[in-house]
Amino acid sequence: MSKKLSVNSAHPEELGGFNPIATAGEVVDFRDSWRIFRIITEFVEGYQFLSELKKEVTILGSARLKPNNKYFKVAEELGRLLGKSGFTIITGGGPGIMEAANKGAYEVGGESVGINIQLPFEQRINPYVKKSIAFYYFFTRKVMLTSPATAFVFFPGGFGTLDEFFEVVDSMELGHMERAPIVLVGKEFWEPVVNFLKNKSIQEVNSLSESEIQDWHVVDTAEEAMEFLKDAKDKPNICGVGDLNCEGGPNWRIFRIMAELVDGFEFLSGLKNDVTVLGTKSSLPGSSYYQAAYELGQVLAKNKFTTITGGGPGTMEAANKGAFENGGMSIGLDMIMPKGERRNNYLTKSLGFSFPFVRKLIITAPSDAFVFFPGGFGTLHQLFELLTLIETKKIEPLPLLLYGKEFWQPLLDYVHRLHTEFNTISALDENSLKVLSRPEDVLQYLR
């Protein structure tokens, strides 16, 4: 594979000595309060924009597919069918599948909406969008794209589509999002993903339940997709910020998001030489993957690296334990659940979050490297998000290390097909994904 990616991101020494946090958008120093307010402004405007929509169906897929592609034609026809039935079509507002779905809705007088992103290279709004809003930060835009809709339709796509797909299904599994119909268009594209989840995430590492995927609908035509969408029920609108008509009075959600962002950026500014370890919470003590994660924590501690995890059980606990018992910095960034925070006992420092998208932003702020152990929706979501940010030049390339060739090889083969067969990604940077066979192998990739 050839090296395709280049980045112009600022380095720490170019920022006056501050310890910057590279978010999904640009370098953010929490001391620059206007940057925090820029993020919050996007949330305020985004939630207000969504609050005015009804019967939304979010359609996601590749920006690279041309009008002569069969999936472009299917997306156009589906947009037409949904538009005639009174649904609002939401896309990313760009070309490819997005343009096709917007075009179908537009031409039958349906509501056609685009939620766009500003990229270092041009990302145009397609001419069939009636209402639109643009975001600078990937994570705020994705919150709006994946906020509870009446239903979700995923066409073949690249890293971004897979990131959005796994974020939606992960949020549903964790109860952070109300369940909605999931329609996957293109059996040749999506059946390998479903099979990977069944054979690896469910059967091999028990990170998922079979029930989580049994209600997905894999189809090939717009008519088949419409059968699973036509009876989808509208959901209550998201309240606008400060809307006194919202049940319960003024909406303070935005200020809580701001507080978590500030706390998270400040927390990260005190860390250095950190490696983020991700993987299933289902890995049990005594298992080979638990032992390998423990040994990785040991290696990192002995070489003066900080170990960062989600702070919970399984792979997270194992890596934290290895670091903690060997005198290393052991960090947990966990979710505050209804029954309290779920933290393992091997943390030297931790921070809890109420909003999953804020926690995800903080845990994926670039470390010296990311190590992915076998996992389910959450692990895959974080992997594809980082690949998306690298490919779109929102962050500089960094090592993404996969532990366990037996688990990851089918997915690597699938990613190769995204370029060679489906043409939904560029040739992958040969240094972006590496497979580790031993925990100590991580050292050769650390700066």
C-alpha cells in the first residue's frame, strides 16, 4: 500500500509551549475560552436546527459514488419514496449517496436537509438541499447526524460511514439513544460486517449479544428498504436551548456539555507520553486477551508511558492493572451511569462523563498511539472514527495498533476491499494500521 496522507496540523512547539488537545476539528487549548464557546455555539445552533424537523430519516453513505453507480440510483429512488410519504431526508449534505437521497426527496417536493462539515479540502453542499447547517468540528456534526431520528439508512461508504454506523448502534446498545429501525443497503457491502460481528465480536470474545443485530435489515433495493421505513413513528423534537416551552422549563443541557468539555480538556492537559488502550469490557481474568492487556500495561509503565483506558472492567481493567502494579500512571475516562460510575480498582487518576460524545472526544484525543484489543460496537466505532479523522486530515497520522491477528484479520481484509472493490476510501496509509503479536511490540511504534 502507498502512503497517501499528509497533514498540516500545528505541533505543540508552534503553540507557545501550551499543551494542546487535538480534537476532531482543530487544536484546542482549553485556556482559549473562545474555542470552547465555538464548540458550544455549534451545539446550540445544531440542536435548534434539529428541533424544527419532523419525521426524520437519516441516510448516510459514501461521498465518492457517482450518478452511474447502482447505489446512487437506489439512494435517489429511496429519497423519492420517503419524500412522497412525508418523511424529512437528512444527509451529510455533500455529493455521492448524500446528493442522491437529497435529489430524490427534492424532486418530489419532500423535505431535503443537509448537515455539512467544513474540511481542509472542498466539501460542497449539493444543489438538492433545501435546509442546511455546517459544522467545523466532526464530533458536533456527528452528534447532530446521529441524534435520535425516526430511522437510519446506511449505504456503502468509507471510514466515515462505518464510524457513524457503529456510533449509532453503540449508542442504542448502551441506552444512550432510543432504538430506531436500522436499514443497511447493499448486501455485498454489509453482510461481511454482520458476519464479522457474529463470528468475532459475539462468538469469539462475547462482547455483544446476538439480539443487538437481529433486528437490522439488510436489503438491496429502495422498495425493500421502504418496507421497513414506511411505518416508522416520529419522535419528539429536541428542545432548543433555553426554550421555555420545553417540558421541564429551560434546557440546561448545553451548559453541562460545556462544563464537561472544560473539565476534560483540563484533565488531558496534565498528561504526557500517553497510550490509549481500547477493547471489550467482557474480557475476563485468566483469558489470553486479558493477560495480554495486563502485560501491555506493564510494558508501558516500565517504559514511562501513561496508560489511558475507559476505566471500566475487562480489557480496560487489565491494562490499568498492569500499569498500576508496576508504578505507572493509570488513567480512566469512564461514563457516569444511572447506578453510578463503573471504575476498576487500578486507577491513579480518573474522570467521569455524563455525555458519551464528550467522553468519546476526550478518550480519542491523540495519544502517542492507540492499541485496539478485540471488542464490539464501541471499540469499532472508536477505530473508524480515528481512521476518518486521519483520512480527512483533521488530525495528523498516528499509530493505530491492533492486538490479535486472528480477531482482526477479517476486518483488515474488508478494509482493503473498501479501496480495491468499493472505491469508498483512498489507499490506506501503510503506517496507519499495524497488528501486534506481542504486547512489547508496541514500543517500536511509540515516539
